[in-house]
Amino acid sequence: MEHQPGRVAGKTAIVTGGSGDLGSATVRLLAQEGARVASLDRPGAPPAVEHPNVSAYDVDVTAEDSVAQTVARVRKELGEPDILVNAAGIIGPAGMSHTAAVTDFDLIFDVNVKGVWLMTKHVVPAMISQGRGSIINFSSIHGLTGGRNVPLYHATKGAVRLLSKSDAASYGVHGIRVNSVHPGSMNTRMSRRSAEQSDVGPEEYYRQLVSGNPLPRQGEPDEIAYGVLYLASDESRFTTGSELVIDGGYTAV
């Protein structure tokens, strides 16, 4: 395959959670690499990335009507989607499973799992009709390992991991690839909230989390975005059902 200027040039990408730290880094990089990017986030979210290739849309990923209407707008205004990045997610309150309320459970599973499923449900028919597409779902290292600080969050990320594998098996016949990305500890607002909720305090939380890593630091959002770019591009055309772990080696030791 010959290299083309702009690794996703001419493609249309939909990114949920486009105003978050990881989502906005992904939106920015895909736009810089030539994609027309629909940056989706909840109403009232901070402004999306400013770039001529980026258009901002409001969406509630937990509500099917909102998802359907927003996807229809994107298709009309930007063209049929080639790439879907499900980056929207919330972490929820810290604490052992028995301390959570049913409302906590419902909200975190609605956003982190139902939202991924609804976006896929309403984007994938257009990909099927084109015979191609790349879906990248944000999981977490704790979708692989589990963890004690926010067990409901970890459970949702495990669900996203297996949904990605199942969809990869289902949609490959249509030329659609589905992969999951598993960030480690990142320099993001969500990570800082998790540290603040920990029972050992932020400093000790980060020491425990990254000090034993082969690369003993937090990752930066653009380091995740480059992983997403690879999976979104035709460079990964034989990659599906995979788990791209970007964690400084946390899961290696």
C-alpha cells in the first residue's frame, strides 16, 4: 500500500466524547490527518476542537432517539461514516461494589456500554452498505485486569472489550473492523478525579499506579490518539478484534 498524504484523508470520522481529554486529542489528530470529523459530546460540554475539518454535534449517547438523529445529521452534512471512535465515558464514584447505588450502576453502564452499543447500532448500517469501516472502542487496562478503586467502571470496560471482539467477529464479513484501545494511567481530568477519590490520596495513588511501570510515568492524550489513528487508517486493514494496550508497560509486569 502506497503512503498517502494524510493517513485518513478523505474519510469521515465520528468521535464521541470529543470534548474530553482523550477524545479531543483524537479529534484533533484525525482532523490534522485529513478526515472530516464529527465531534460528538453532551449538550453543554466544553467547545470542540477548533479546526476546519471538525464539526461539533450534541448527543446523549444513552438515548436512542438522540443518537439516531445525530448520526443522521452527520451522514447528511459530512458524508457516510468510515470511522467510529467511541471515546465517551464516565468513571463514576469510587468504592467497593456494595457501596454503589442502583442509580450509579445504571448511569455508568448506560454511558460506557449502552452508549457504545447505540452508536454502533446506528453507524454500522452505513458501513455495511459501503462494505468498509473501522470502529474503535475505548476500554481500559482495567477492562483486562480489573481493579479495586472503581469496580463498576472496570466492569463496563470489560464489557466494551468483549463487545468489540464480538462485533469484530460479526461484521468482518462486511469489511468492517472493530478494535478496542486500552489506555493506562493518563494525564487527564478523569484520572485526576479517580486519584482524588482514592482512599490513599492522589500522591500515593499515582505512586502505586505508575512507579512499577517499565515506563514509570503517566501517558499523554496524544499518545492514545496516535494508536487510534493507526486503527482508523488503512494501515491496520488486517487488524480486527484486537486489544491495543497503551499503558507504559503496566500490564507487562
